Amino acid sequence: MNNLKKQIVFSDYDGTIYITEENMLTNVKSIKEYRNLGGKFVIVTGRSKTSVSNVIKQYNIPYDYIISNNGAVIYNSDMQKIYEQSIDIHISNKIIDYLNTKENIEIFFYDDEDKVKYHNQKLLKLRIKTSDYKLAQNIEDEINSMFNEYIKAHSAFPGMYYDNHDFVIVDIVSVNAGKENAIKKLLEILDIEKEQVATIGDGRNDIAMIKEYNGYSMETAEIDVKKSSSKIFKSVSDALQYLRK
């Protein structure tokens, strides 16, 4: 551990760990080296457990913990759930009623595993998908205004990492979730000091964790994300190299 500047790294996946196939191989190699030196590596993502599990298997990504659904759930290395924050069912129903007044959107519902059909059950995340950027921004702003005591909404642009580039998403989670809150909870569980943390991201849903832990962003990150970061790197591999003493 004396060979590392930080004891634990929390990294976003899409646009951070994964940008291209080529840089993915380099990042995985560097993650392995960082962990071999005694560091812990945590994947922090908006993806569901099923979705992030698939890419972990595909690329053989080493990790110690996973924070999924934008901070709503924490899993250990055995994929056992150790923490979750769900959205109140009453609030979920009110948000769904509001969303049903909108056109040109798709609504998806997530439990602690993956997408589900909604039957008035506990949800960890709601996701809105649309090709209308302005509509997504309006939905994000209106939901945060109407339900700010109970939830938080973030828009993102994941289309660049999929075959269909022309869509925007808005993710909604409990106000007690969020990547920064899940990180705080895991640090409490592991008894690790805040000063031993590095966070890395590229999207708007990463800003809070970057600000809270004086973290880093990717060169490809949105402008607001870069402004929030203390350092900017081309890749996760470069960031992990920097964290070696």
C-alpha cells in the first residue's frame, strides 16, 4: 500500500473504464496492477447489476465492489448485495403519473437485478429514454423540482457507446442514493478515510462524486465534469499510473 497515493479508486464505467476496445485492454491491465499493489478498485455505474456483470465477464475486469444503478446498490466481489436505497413506492407512482403525460419517451423500471415490469413494487431506478435532448433536460429539471425531497434525476448521453447514437436518458434514483452517497457508505463499511479515495468519471452523474472527493475526469468528459475535477486524464490507466508513488 505504501506504493500507492490512494488506497481505493471508484471509477465510472461507460466513457471512463470503457471508451474504446483498444483502451479497454490497457485499462484492465492497469486495474490488475493497481490491485496487485494492494489497492481496491470499485466500479461505479448507472448500469444495472445484470448489465455491468455482462461487461465484467466480457472483458474480465477485476474489481472489489460494484456500485450500480447510480448509487442505489452496492455489491461485493461475490455479487452479494450489501446495501441498497430504493425509491418510495408512493413517489414512484407519482413520478410515473407525471411521465405518462409526456410523449416521445420510453420508461424503464429497475429492481436490484435488472429491468422489470412495474407492478407497484419497490424500484431502485427509473429510466427515461428519448431522442429529444430538450425534452430530456425539461424532464430532469421538472422532476428534480417537484420531487427533490425524495429523488434525484440525472440526464446522460450513453448513445455514443451503443449502435444507436441518437438518444438521451434520464435516470431517477432515491435522494439517498447517488454515486457520492454510495461511496460514503462503502467507506464507512470498510473504515477507509476520505483522503484515501480517488474518483474518476466523465458524465453529469459523476460530478457529485468528483467534487466530494477532489476526483478526476476523462479528456472526453463533458465541460461541467472537467470543471469539477482536480485532474484530467486520457484514460483510467493513466490515472492509475499517476496514483503510484
